Amino acid sequence: MAKVIAVTSGKGGTGKSTICAGLGYTLAKQGHRTLIIELDFGLRCLDIMFGMEGQIKTDLTDVLNGKKKVLDAACQVPMASNLSILCAPKTLTTVNAEQIVEICQSVKKYFEYIIIDTGAGINSRVFEIVEQANLILVITTPDPVCIRDATLMSDEFYNRGNKSQRLIINKVSKKVVGSKLISHLDQIIDDVGVQLIGVIPDDFKLSLSTGTGEPIPTDSLALRAFDSISKRLGGELVPLSVKIS
Ligand SMILES: Nc1ncnc2c1ncn2[C@@H]1O[C@H](COP(=O)(O)OP(=O)(O)OP(=O)(O)O)[C@@H](O)[C@H]1O
Ligand SMILES: [Mg+2]
């Protein structure tokens, strides 16, 4: 039965979709059947990230209006055979937590991981959807505003009884850590109050590959971080080595 992982953040643009794509890619490469469900309505991007622009004929709308079953609407990613994506509609559509639970339930036996890419922002719809997941990945960057929003979001999850949270610090660079902006990564972990599962470097190779729809190059530091986080998600004890440039 699939483990459902919700990827979320208080602030927009923290790298949720990029992280869903990166983790989906490395989990699939490690042999795990993985589905990414994109809930960023009206702002579809996974198709571009996986080089599938113009090839998506079915999306979440087809499932929501009952035209397609999830497995028929999901598209297999050419660059990773174990990975499928269920793209967000290009137009604004509403969805509720029950529908997402139903969608996950209907395909749980076909996948080992279901990753949900939530839209940005703290609103009740996001909370209701995210708290149905087995694990919540809270994403922040080393930016004080972003850290504040991640803290508020995570506190709200704790208040609602969601203890299963892990923190990812994204877009980390030597320029920022140790600067006036943020003294040390520990400061972020203490502020947010969530156990760290990984640190992803600010890596132009990553944004270049997701922007052009090409596989992340093997010498990308971000790819290494995704690989380690994917293993930790499966319970492997992988040392946390932070390689940033
Ligand atoms: N580790 C990284 N290194 C370099 N660039 C990154 C990294 N992570 C994300 N980015 C870039 O940051 C931008 C925002 O990323 P992304 O779209 O994944 O954020 P998001 O949280 O999904 O945004 P939204 O809240 O709008 O859904 C993109 O241009 C992406 O390429
Ligand atoms: Mg996004």
C-alpha cells in the first residue's frame, strides 16, 4: 500500500513542485512505483519539468468529473519508467479533501509512493488535504519570511494533531548560510521545530533540467540530495551530508 506524502509550504515559490519532481524521479530510479498528483490548479508545471509539454491528454479534471479512472488519467513519465504523474487542470477547479482521499485510496495498491504537490498558501482546503497524508514534507528556503511561514504552517499541523512532519530546507547556498540573513541551518530547524529530512542546494543544474524537461544530470548536487531523501523516506539510515556551493 502506497505511502502518501504531501509536499507543502507556507510561502509560494519555495520549490514544492521541483522537490516533488526530484523526489519522484529518484524514488522511481530506486525502483519504487511512484505517482505524483499535482494540485496546483491553473498552474500546471510537472509536464514541463518532465519534458512532456503538449503530450498531456488527460488530467485531474477527467478524474474529478468521472470521465477517467486515476490509472487511465495518469501519464507515465518517459525519463523514469516507474513514475507517473496526474497533472493539475490548466484551469481553476475546486477539489476537496474527500475527493483526494478517494483518488489516493483507489490507486494505493498500485504504487509504493503517492506524492501530492499542494499549491502555495495557508488555507483550510490545503490543510484538509495535506492532513490526510501519511507524511507531510514542510518546505522552506533559508529566507526569514519563508521560515516564519513554514513555522506557522507546521504549528497548525501540530495543533490539528499531525505529528508526522519532516522539514526540507531548499535552495541552500554558501552565500546565504552564514550571512546576516541566516547564521546556521540549525537556526532554521529550531525555528520551524520539525525534524530535518534533507537539505537541497541551490543548484542551477536543477532549475535548468526542470525548465527544459531533461533528466537532472548525475553530477548535480541537488540530485544527490534527492537520492538521500528518497532513501530516508524508505527508512534507510543515510548520513546527512550537506554539500552546497
Ligand atoms: N534547489 C533549487 N535550486 C535552484 N533552483 C530551484 C531549486 N528549487 C527550486 N528552484 C527554482 O525555484 C523556482 C520555484 O520553484 P517551484 O515552482 O518548484 O516552487 P513552488 O513552491 O512549487 O511554487 P508555487 O508555490 O508557485 O507552486 C523555479 O524556477 C525552480 O526552478
Ligand atoms: Mg508549485
